[in-house]
Amino acid sequence: MYDMPEEIEVHADGPLRIITLNRPDDLNAVNHSLHVGLAKLWPQLNEDRSARAAVLTGAGRAFSAGGDFAYLDELFKDKDLRALSIAHGREIVLGMVRCRIPVVAAVNGPAVGLGCSLVALSDIVYMAEKAFLADPHIQVGLVAADGGPLTWPLHTSMHLAKEYAFTSARISAERAIQMGLANHIAADPVAEALACAKRIAELPQQAVETTKRLLNLHVERAVIASLDFATTAEEASFQTDDFASIIARLSAKQKS
């Protein structure tokens, strides 16, 4: 469904759209094709007038393990690909913020890097007990243009947003609930997210979509205020010696 690469599956269940990140053998790590697909997904979802709510999850054991190391290495070496990726990152953020229908995240496993960002940009979040969030951008020498620091201060305290952005520490499901980064811990996050989305889809459509827009105007204003700085800073961080040495080490480790 939709014009999606194989790395993203979109399935219709009546008025629900079930979106699955589909690189299970790689823990749904983000490669170029998946990144492009995410940028294209939200406008198509908006144009699907029969869609009333969506569930976003990952295939297999993870929600998303973040950026694929090989892809990060490509971005370091290819200026044009890097510029395209940063533009797509902007489209993903704004596409999710402006998405007209509620998006319920079913975090079935680790949600790292962009995976963590997708959770932060969702409207309601169900997490498996052993799932966790983490934004390791700084750990690999990058600025998180589309990461946790962009939206975490809207969900939790500035002190906590800074702590987890600076340290890249894992945020357990229980801690995510305490911080306001998730709504529920679920034995079966997909089933509970689907039940939630179904309840929303049965409510008056105009009232739901307009209320979401009303709430997300706060998010959009905050994002717009910082997004240009963030993308410029991320572009610069891709060209640092720190990033080059870290990604070389991680790529070598992945190949060994």
C-alpha cells in the first residue's frame, strides 16, 4: 500500500493504517531506502482520506536500532547523499508533526536514534516492558537534527532532556513513563496500540483531526524555531574528525 520501498509495509485494516518498519534482520536500522520511504510516507498518509488513525511499529525484535553504520559511512563520504538525507530528515519531522490523523506507536523493542525520534513524534506511545529509548547521536559525534533534543523538551523537563541527549543513556519503558515520553507499558504493544487506534477511529473524524492539529501547533512552533539550526549543525557534524573516526571504528566492528 502506498508507494513504499520494501523496508516499509503499510497495511489497511478498515480505517486503520498499520505501518511496519521492515528490516527485521537488521533490527530495522535505517538505511537510505527506509529513510526515503519515511519522508514519502506522511504526505501519502495525509492524502488517504479513508484513513482515520495509524499504528507505527517494527518487524521482529526491534522498533528501530537507529542508523545503519554502513549508511552513516555513505553519508560521511557522499556530500550529495548527505544533503538529500538531511532534507529528508526535515520532511520526516514536519510530515509527522503535520500528519492529520493520530499516530499510535507500538514500541515492540529498542527504539534508537531515528527510531527514538519517531516515537517522540507519535501521538500516543505503548512500550513493551523490555523496550527502551535512546538517542546516541552525540555518542557517534552527530547533532540530532531530527532526534530527541528537538521534541523531548515538550514532553519532559529540560534537565532530563539534556541528561539523556548528552549521555545517550538508555531510557527503560518504566523510566519513559515517568518522564512523559510514553503513555503505557504493554504486554503486547501492537495489540494495545491497535485497540487504541480503533477507538480513536470510531470517534467523530473532524473533532479528532482538528484537536490533534490544535495540540500539534505547539509542537510545530517549537520544531520550526529550531529545525533550521539543527539541520545546519548536523550537516557540519557529519564533517568532523570525531564523526569520521567513530564511524570508521563502528563500521570495522560491524564487518568483523
